[in-house]
Amino acid sequence: MSLLYITSDRPSVGKTMLALSLSEKLRGRGKRIGYYKPFCESPGSDNDTRFAWELMSEGDAIPPKGSLPTTLAELHDAGAPDLVDQVKDSIDGMIADYDILVVEAPSLHLPQGDLTELSARMANGLSAQVIVAIGYKPDLTANEVTNLTTVFENTLLGVVVNSVTRYRRRELNQNFAEAAAKAGVNFLGALPEDRLMLSATLGQIAEHLHSEWIIGKDKANDLIEGVLVGGNIMDSGKTYFGRSEAKVVVVRGDRPDIQMAALSTSIRGLILTGGRMPLEYVHHEMEKLDVPFMVVPSDTKTTAEALSSVMELSTPYHLKKLERFEELLDTHCDLQDIVAPLG
């Protein structure tokens, strides 16, 4: 059995998506794939493991085993060598089940402290192939990854940079890749920032606003990529509301003209403010078009301000996000450099 060890330079840079996307791609190549997250504080409620379980419980895949219940305090205890032995023992019990086991490890740097030493002992002790996910930032340089070849000895497959802004991808693909190569680090690719990956669901938005659902609660899992506010707009309704498709529109409950203008375009939901229900003909149009809508007691300005932070609710646990991430990997990463060493 081969081990693919996925870590990241810091939290929330796409480590889980990378681990699960690679799991799915390897499974698509006929491999028996396992996903294992060795450390989490509460394995029964860990969202990464839950999503992986749901994903791999379909078809002929073997669902992941439980994780070791380990607190952050224990992880930061550098004098706990038995943790690596515990993980080895757990993995030894999986050898017969899988061709490749994808291990989602803790990030190297956490707000609570540095886990680089533990991660090195883990990966090197398991003889795993290591991929490090790097979160893009404007001042990112290859200097920040040059020590990885020392940390992971001969096990480093390479690094993937995630969420690169549109106008910096060419520069990163040239300059960063060249500098990384000179340092002996294999640059596997740079994934662009993608709006779908940052989106929240309609249900998350409704919960965030304490909304009253009127129609369409069955579409709570639909992804919302943008929010438009219907106010005193200067453009025509179709021009203004037609700027994006996967959107939700916030509009006063007593403005049927703006509501109908929004409904004349592709829309994933209406949020009516001021606690007002729509007029009967607007209600009928929403039912006919199967457009979800909800009512909130707050005014439009307050509601819009509350929605300014709604994308912070975004999580990776959505099948459409996983599919999009796989597409990004296909387009922007050298998957052969990942697959070939795993046999």
C-alpha cells in the first residue's frame, strides 16, 4: 500500500479539498482508495471525516476508518513520540483494504503553535509521499517552501498553490516555479481563485439572516455565488440583475417592480426585507419559476450589511465544490507527477 500525505502551510487553504479530490481521481483510475485523518478532537463530529465518509460510502469504495481522538494540546506536545506509533498501528490495520491511503495531516503552522516537527516525524516515519498545499498571498515567494525538502527528506512530491488571484497566475507559474525548482521543490501547479469554491448555500444564508422560508426550502443546498441588492438602480432591471446567474437578490418587500425585474433573469433566490410578503402576482410568478424566497424582518440596508460577511460561512462540504476542484486540478496541475510515484 502507498501512502499519500497531504498537509498545508496553514489552515483553510484547501487541504481537505485537495485530499478528497485526489482520492476521487485515484479511485477513478481503478485504485482502492482510503481517506484517513489521523488527528481530530472529536472523530464522531469531524466534518472532514463525515464528508469523506459520505463520499466514499457510495459504490464499491471502502469508507474511512475512525480517527485518533487527539486534542490540539496533545499535538503540540513535541514530547509525545507515541502519537506517530499510534498512527502507524492504525495504518497497519488498513493495509489489506487499500492500494493507496490518503492521509490528511494537520497543517504545519497553526495559531496555537508549529507542528512542522510532528508532521516531519509522521511523514518520514510512514515513508509517505508528501504534498503540501500552499495558500496564495501577494508576497508569496519560493523562500517559504525551500525548507520543505529538508523537513520531509526524500518524501516530498511537491507543492500546490491554491486560490491564486486572476492577474497573478502567470507571474506565479513562471517566477515561483523557477525559484522552487532551483531549491529542489517540485511545483505541481497553481489553482486559480474560483467563485464557486467561495460560495455559501442558500440554507446557510437563510440561517445567517434568521429568515422565514416561504417557498423553496428544498433548495437550501443550492450554492450562491453572489448577492445583488435591488434598490434605486440606474440600469434596466435585466441589465443590472443579469450580471450574474448563481445569485440571490435582496429587495424590499413592498417593491414588486424590482422583484419582477429580478425574476426576469436567472436567479437562485429572493430575500424580501421589512417583514413584508409579496403581492399575489409576484408570489405566483415565483411559484411558476420555482424560485425560492424568504422574508426577513430587517430593512434592506441592514440585511445587505449582514450579508457582507456571509461568504465566511463557506465550507468545502459540497459535491459541486468537489467536482469543480477536480476540474481545476485537471486544468492547472501535473497529475502525472502525483500519480506516478504512487504506483
